[in-house]
Amino acid sequence: MKLVFHGHDERYAVEQSLLNLFPGELPVYEPIGPGDDSWAIISLREEGDRCHITVELSYRGKAAPYSCGCPLSGTDFDREGQRRHAIARCFFLAARAVTGTTPPWGMLTGVRPDKPVTWALEAGKTPQQARAMMEQTYFVTPSRAALALETGAAALDAARGLAPQDIAVYVGIPFCPTRCAYCSFVSQSVEKSFSLVPPYVDALVAEIRAGGEMVRRQGLRCRAFYMGGGTPTTLTASQLDQVLTAFEEAFDGGGCGEITVEAGRPDTITAEKLAVLKAHGVDRVSVNPQTMEDHVLRAIGRRHTAGELAAAMELVAKYDFPHVNMDLIAGLPEDTPEGFCRSLDRCIAFGTDNVTVHTLALKKGSRILLEGLSIPSPQAVGEMLDYAAPALRGAGFGPYYLYRQKYMSGSFENIGWCKEGAACLYNIYIMSELCSILSFGAGGSTKMVEMGTNHIQRAFNLKYPKEYTERPEKCLANQAAFAAFYESMKGAR
């Protein structure tokens, strides 16, 4: 779609709405020609404390002019946000008039669509007012507005339990047995890069120890620990012990309310590894089948069967971890609504107290896109999710966090479901951006969150295991930035 702007250059806001409402259309910044049938002209005019937006939109023979006004107030930063929202809103309404459709999350295009609910509740709005705001201001469908109310309230509850010195810790293990068809994360196949693992673990342990010393100097407290990947259990039992011992010795564990490790793939789970996790006080493991249909497992490149997954769950149960999570993905290649429903029913039957239901996101670099694999339609994915919510509620689960990604099938979402008292605080902290996340390992993304504001700074570790192990100074520089951030917060207080 050709886009022409007058009086502004709000490309990001318009492009995100374009992806949301016109799947497959890409933004093109060229003059509109006589034969073009997919274009939009978005104009902004400002008069004093008010801005006026006009959108002229044409799409496949249909046209929809739309205009709206918006008052401007507050700081320059506030006014910039108000202009951006007004432009996105006007473009959304014009696009909706042309397509005749409303996406599940309305005009919201960000990763965390329940944030407005959390802010509204924090400001003293009632749940009914917060839900009405989602429907009337952002055009979210009633079912998604109700969902956001539940997860937004969970985020507010979690935020009230945090103090300014509280942080969470993430440790990344970027290795997997094989690479799944839907994945684009920077992870290494262990069978192809076995020699990288020992030096990686050594570098990771050194980084954790240095980070723990910095955290102690700053008087910070780790409230949640999460080891993810990749697949952390591709490490040997001895290597897992090394990493967890480094965390225990470097950080004061007195305030750490949970320790989570993704066991991930059943073909990496052994009794020896589970014993190590149990000995280190891990109270939550995640076993992630993504599907319980064997032909779908083959299609996504998994080398295990649903039967092996069931055996792994039996083994996990013997170690009596307080919490066990299972992940499923709606929309995988070769899957059907009936197959997804069978997978979900089997996960519930295992007795797990956490189930995360993801919607397939078409990621650049994934085999699904590179090889053109066939995937279920957005309508079929909608049927899967329509089954999941009542089935999980009927089994005693409720939603406690959610997030979205680009290029999600049907513009849906990922939802974490849990039984009462079983929420993973780390998931809420990171998805609702409630506190700083200190990340260790290759590809780690450290977030420095100024509590009570929407201000976040980021620092990134090197992506690839080899360069990560060879350049430890980059990690030390990120830790110095983290310390400087908290020094500045002390000065502000």
C-alpha cells in the first residue's frame, strides 16, 4: 500500500495498523499513480492545542475518507503521544470502514495490549470503566477486553508486591537438540555445535558471578529467576549444576520467590538432570510439547513422539516440583482444530497447573516461511483458541499474563493460564515490564525499568555463543550500565 504523509512522519504507528488490518500489504513510500488501487493519504494539521487528522484511503476499489480531532495537552512528550494515537486511531477507523472487519485487539498493535487496563486500574478506575475504555477507546472486542481485564489486574497485583530494589534474573541457554520449523531465535543445534557448550557455560558462570557482585553492591534483590532458551536441559547435569550453583553463590536468595527452568524438550529430560534441579530448589519446570500430535511433531522438526513426552511428564512428576508448565502452539503446520483440541485435553489430563497457549507467529528466518510450509488458516486458529479458553476455565485455570507478537496468525495473542496460586511471577514481571530484568548469556536483553513510569532502557548481550564467549567485556559494559541506572535512581530519590 502506498502511503503519503502530510504534516507528520508517524510511520511506525501507521505501519503497525497496516500490518494489523491489511495482512500481506507492505508500506511503500512513493507517489500515488492513476492506476493505483491501494493507497492512503494521512494528513495532520495543528491549531493551538488541537490537532486535526484526515485520512483518504483506497483499497481494491473501495474508498473511505475519515477525519477526527484531538486535544493536545501536557509536556512535549505527552503531546507527541497524543498526536501519534490520534493518527493511528483515524487510520484504523478508515481501514475498518474499507475492510468491514475489526481485529480482536482493535487498534492496539503493541506487544502488551493489557497495559492500558493496568494503568487505568492503578489510576483508580473501576474494572467496568477499564473494560469500557478498551472497547470504546481502542475498539477491542468484548471477549479480548474481558481477557485484558483479568491479566491487567494480575499485573497490578504483582506490581504491588515489588519494592524499588527488586529485580528479576534471566539466564539464556541458546542450544537445542534441533531447530523447530517455527523458530527464528538465535540458537545452536547441540549436535552441530557441541564444542561451543563447555566454553559457553564457563563464560556464563563468570558473567553470573560478576553480575551478582554488582547487584549486591547496589543493594538490589532478585525476586524471580528464570532459565530459558533454547532448551536449558540440553546442558549436562554437571553443567546445569555449575550454572545454578553460580546463581546461588552470587545472589542473595532470601528474597527470591521462584526459580524456574525450562526443561522444554522431552528428549533432553533425564532423571539425573531433574535431580540437579530439585537439589537447587527449582520450584517450577516447563515441559513444552507444542503439540501432542505425532505427525505435527514431525512437521515441525521434533525428533520425539507424544508417547515420549508422556513418559517425560511421568518422570517429572516423580520429583514433585510444585509447579509444572506445558506450552502449546495454535496454528502449527499440519495441525487441525481437532488435533489441537486433543493436544490441549492431554496436557490438562497430565495434571499440570500452568498451560501456555501460543498463537503461531510467522517469524522471518523460520523454516515455515523459508520453505513455504502449509499452515492452518486464521479461521482454523480462531477455532483452536475458542476451544482453549472454556476448556481451561472448566479445568480450573484462569489467564494471568498475555502478550502479542508481529505476524501472528489471525492477530490473536499468547496467553499464560494457571490454577489459583500457581502464577509465574517472572512471566508477569517481564511481560508487564514491572521491574528490571538482568539478563545473562548470549542474546540476553537486559531491561532497566523506572518503576511507576513507562521509561525503560535496554542493553543487549552479543547474540552468538562464540562471540559471547570471546568478548566478555561487552557483558561487563552492560552490567556497568545497569549499575549506573540504579545509581541515577538513588540520586532521583
